[in-house]
Amino acid sequence: MIHTDIGNKMVAAKVNSNLVSPAHVLANAEAVECITYNVLSSKSAFQRHKQWLQHAKTRRARHKIMK
């Protein structure tokens, strides 16, 4: 789980300094860096949210993304 404001602006993630896919499963003691971008067009934001929905595991997560 990450803060909604970070998730809304997140464009990529690094685990132990390596870029990973949103489906990456974390192991104990891994360091995560969320890469964000403040200025996104509405089209790119829509596409990004669509991708997040594919990876959401819970109903609560899907609801927050659609909201």
C-alpha cells in the first residue's frame, strides 16, 4: 500500500536501484523508490490508471484508483 497522492503521480518504481514492473513482489529488506511526475496530461493519466487497475489485488485498491 502506498499513499494515494504518491500513487496518483507515480510513473515507475525502483527496487534496490533496479526498475521493476508494478507486479513485482517485494521480499523482506528490499528498498523501494517511487518515481513520480507532477505534470501529466489527462490522456497519459487515464492510461496509467488503466494499467494500475490491471495490477490491483483488492476491491479497495480498484475503488481508490477509479475514484
